[in-house]
Amino acid sequence: MLSFNRIAIYGHRGWASSKITEALIASGAPIRIIYCPGSDISSLPSSITSVEVDVEDEKALVNALHDIDIVTSLVGHEGVKRQHAFVKTIPKTDVKLFSPSELAGRYYEQGLKIGVNKAKRQVEEASIAAGIPTMLVLLGNFAEFALNTPGMDVDLPGNRIVYSGNSAEEIVDLRAISISELKATGNDFATAPKQKHGTPPQASVLSLDKVNTEIWGTGEQAKMVGADIWDVEGYKKATLEVLVVRGKLEAYRQLPP
């Protein structure tokens, strides 16, 4: 008989976090949803325990986590700083592992100039400093972001692609939870739209001194997910053929201003 850790999830409603929550529930593990007052829980199965908590109320949060093994935070940008409440509270519980919300990659000097990235790093550092066993799940880029928004300079509907530096040859790592889902170079990206539209995408190349987002063109992007990459036996991975040519790529969430 399988033995599961008891998992508390904070942040269950987002574009990606709702799918992750569904998958964790489907795994059969004991799940408890921690949600803020006023948060919508109507999408949760009736069999799932949910607890309304003001996370700044330390006593209430301790009670909500009293028999939990793992706390997984999936909050979006607006909730990143609220995770410090968990950092303060978890040492007063029997929680064995804290996984702060990341849903991206490990950013360094350039990326940390963005406020939300810096705030995420501060939560991670505070958790480690508090002596809490801490684990980040580094997703890299969702395929929906890299292929269906201007974020990585791939314009699929307009059949255009902008290369920066050597991004035609360098790999961008499109990752799902704890596995390497899809790796492709800029040239690979160009091939799939050609199959879909019947003509090659309009391509332009910018030298690195012309752009501010250098991480793909220098090969740094694929390194943002680290080296601890898992392969799950039997998991059917996505391909550019399926996502782009067959049109299975979903829309990404609304980008922040």
C-alpha cells in the first residue's frame, strides 16, 4: 500500500496552480487547501479538506498546519510576500518540507531587477535561514508562455520569430513539474510554424548589444532550471509537432503590465 505525505497547498486558483492542484489531488495524497478569506473554493472536490486562514494570524496558521508534512505554495505574483508568514510559522509546527512558489526558473543579476523575482528569492533565503527544509520546483518556461506570448520573441499567430544572439542554436528548456518536458532550439521553433502555416516564419536577428533579454541568446536560459531533472517512467511528453503543428497549444494567462 502506498504511503503519502500529507500536503497543504496554498494558492490553488491560478492558471497553472489550479492544474497542479488537480494533479496532486488525483495522486491520492492527503491534501489540505489553505486559502485566504474570500478566496473561491467552489472548484474543489467536496472530498478535499479546505481551511480558511488569515496567514498573518500565526496561531490560526499553526492550527491549520498541525498535522501536515509538506507545505506547497503556488501563489501568484500578488501573494509572494505573504509567504513570509509561513516562514515564521513553520518552525512552530511539524512540517518537514516547504516548497515556496516559483513556477519559473532561477534568476540572477538581470532577472532579479524584476520585483517579483527578487521577492521570491527573499522568501527562499528567509526559509533557509530559518532552518526550514526548503525545495524549489524550477519550471523554466511553460510552453504556452514561450510559444504563445511575446515573452520569448516567438509570434506563432503572426508566423514571426526574433533571434537574439545565438538563440537559433541555443536550447530553451520548456519544463513541466520536475521533468524535462520539451527542449528546443530557435531553429526548431522556426520549423514547426513552417509546417503549420506552409511558409517559413519571418525571422530577424538582433545582436546581444541590441537587446535586454539575453538569457536565451547566450544559452543561459536552459541553465535556469538547474541540473536535478527527473524523468518519469511512462509519462508522455509534449512535442512541437503536437503543440504547434496540430494546434494543441493552450493560451497563456494574461501577462502583467
